[in-house]
Amino acid sequence: MNSLDGIRILDLSRVLAGPWCTQTLADLGADVIKIERPGTGDDTRTWGPPFLKDAQGADTQEAAYYLGTNRNKRSVTCDIAQTAGQALIRELVAHCDVLVENFKVGDMARYGLDYTSLRAINPRLVYCSVTGFGQKGPYAQRAGYDYAIQGMGGLMSVTGERDDLGGGPQKVGVAVADLMTGMYATVGILAALRHAEKTGQGQQVDMALLDTQVAMLANLGANYLVSGNVPGRMGNAHQNIVPYQVFEVAPAADGSKDHLILAVGNDAQYVKFCAVANIPELGVNPLFAKNRDRVRNRAQLVPILEAVLRTRSKADWLAALEAAKVPCGAINNLAEVFADPQIEARSMVSQWQHPVKPGLRLVSSPLKLSETPVRSPEADGLPPPQLGQHTDEVLRSVLGYSEQRLADLKSHRVI
């Protein structure tokens, strides 16, 4: 049994923020019906290379991007630009608990598929709209993309090396505004489902990438609002904690530069670090003993620590610091990440029996629930390799369509 068994979701979203939300809900057991445009489908089906390779080593049509965001869903093709396609969506809505869409503001209303229209069909419907800027405001009609949102929402102003060391605007390596919006949307949908269970009343969940990006400024947003001081880029250092950054250590065996992360979170850990580093006097020095003083005197302390850290190898430091319970870590590339025994122990890679590549390895859900675990890898939980491969199945089982009805829709290219 899964947490969301019995919940059916109509997913009209594509690319990342919406599909990330619905993938999480699908992992939790919801039946997610992914609506895709006939002939092309989700944009990410073609976003490669890399593409999945067949037994002969040739590229297939499945992009890794698509595979990473659409597990445990069923693919149904429907052209919502056609009147018959809009009617099909309205029929499905009557049998669904949630609808997720990421069309531009106003597009769904033009098709008669907006929240106001659909709640008349299903008053319990939870309708989640994911856009760049939300359903209202001076930017509501703009298209919003993660890259631009990272810039507009302030993230790129605090990401990257310090400006005085040659830094400049830098985006994060993954589309964090999309991903975090998808996760906030998941939370909002679950809350709205709870409300619908208690009251019989659905609601619209209005999610905006810019809102999410501003919210996830977290302590930096609070720093500015409290102090009025605009934070800048700090490279690999922390704005509010010292020492909490990347340090160069002794060269690796091949002579290349090597690094580790030192993440001292409180004064007691700082004293422990100073003992491990054989500099106990710095642990009681009034210039550095308290974190507020270390932050104020960062320019004096960090060069001292940089010289000390370069005297020993990464392996030596990690072993000594971990033994003393001082937070630290290596900086792994993705090959090292997926070879890490902790990642293996936590089952963060799962194998799927793909028709082209049996034993296909994909990243797993991080959710660990003791009584209602997420879906385990199954052949029918694969990101649908074939565009629209579940169309007939869904329309027969959910709507009771006859073979003649299906044939008529196909002849008019509605499905």
C-alpha cells in the first residue's frame, strides 16, 4: 500500500517544475495520467544527448532528462487545441482529484479548462497552476524560465566567487527554482487534498517560480530585511558562519590540487577543530572564540586556516575531523557520488526493467516512509517510453470508451 493510493492526478504540465511535482506524487502512489501533445509529447523527450542507448550502443529516442522526471506515470496523448480534446479533458476531470498545469496565464481559460470552468464539473478538484510569475501581478503574462528566475529572484547575486576575486553572476548547476517550485507545489497539493477530504471543496494552488525563488533565499533574505545590507557573492564561504567553506589541502597523489569542505556550525565545534588542527590557542583567542567575532574577523582568521589546512592530505583531515565530530566533507563528482557506499546503503539508485535496456539505473525517490513506502521499481512504473502508450488503456478503463470511439478520435488526430 502507498500513501496516495486512490488519488488520480491529471498532469498537463511539461519540462520540469510540474513533472517534478507529479513524479513525487506518483512515487507516493497516485495514479498520474500524463497528458502529452500528439506527435511530439513532453519537450524533454528530445532534450539530449545523452539519450538511452540500445543493445547495439545506438541512441534511442529517450532522453535522460525525460527519464529522470517521469517515472510511475501513464502517458496519454490529447490535443487540447481541438474542441474534442478539450471535451476529453473535461471528461477526465470528473474522475480525477488533482489537475496540474503549467500553461501561460490565460491559455487554459481560452480552452475552457481553467479552474473556474472545471470546478463546475468537479467541486472537489485541486487545481495546481505552475507559472513563472503567478496568476496576478505586473509580470503575470510573461513567460518565466528557471535561468531568468534565478537572476530576477536574487540567487545569482549571491552565487559564485566574490566580486573582488573576479566573480560575477553565476547560476546554480541544476534548475533549483523549477525543482523547489515542484516540491512546494507537492506540499500545496497535499494540503489542498486534505482540505477537500474534510470539506468536499477543492481549490486552486497558485505556484510561481519567482515566489519560490524569493522564499528560498532563506537566511539571506532575512539578513537583508533585518539589516538593510545587500549581501553579495561569497564564493564557497558562508555569509553567517566562519569557518564554513571550501579549503585547499595538501596536493593529491598525482600532484593536483585537492580540497575539502569544513562546516563548523558552532563554537564548540570550532574548539574541536582547533584541537585537531594543533592550533588550540585560536580556539580561545577572543578575536575568534565566538562565531560573531569570527564573522567580523573573517579576513584575519581565514588566511591562517588556509595555511594550516594545506599541511595535511584530504584523507588525513577527513579521518581526524570525522573522529572529532567536526562537520566536513569531500567534494565528489557524480561518478564518486554514485559509487559512494552511503548512497548504495540508502538505495538512491534503482534498477528498472526497460524494454531496450534491462536493469536501467535511475535515481530513486529520497522519501523513506516506514508504513507506506514509495513505489518500488516495476516495469509499469517506467517513464513511459512510448508517447501515448497508455491512451487506449486509460480511456477504456476511466471513461469506458468503445473501440469505435477511440478510432474516431484517432482519425481526427485528437489522440
